[in-house]
Amino acid sequence: MADPGDSKTERESPVTIDTTELLKVSYCDFALIHKLLKDPPGPNAKLRAAIAALPDIL
């Protein structure tokens, strides 16, 4: 049996953390991003169709 601590995801996770990017945005862009995160828009027709196509197990 494989060691659970030896999974590909766990070996790659430090790389993912190390390559995180910091973006500089203007105040206007930051305000828009903040607004969208605080009050996101509802799902559009394409997203609703994708959700409806998901298996019932999820």
C-alpha cells in the first residue's frame, strides 16, 4: 500500500505555495473586486446548465 504522505498532490503543494503571485491593482479595481467578492452576481444560464448536468452524487 502506498504511503498517504507520498501523494503527488502533497509533493507539489509547496511548489504551488511558493509560486503564488501578488497582483498590484488600482484602487478602482480593488473596489470592484471587493464588491464582487462581497456580493457576487447570481449564476447565469450557462452556469445553471452546468450545475443541472452534474451527477446527483455530488
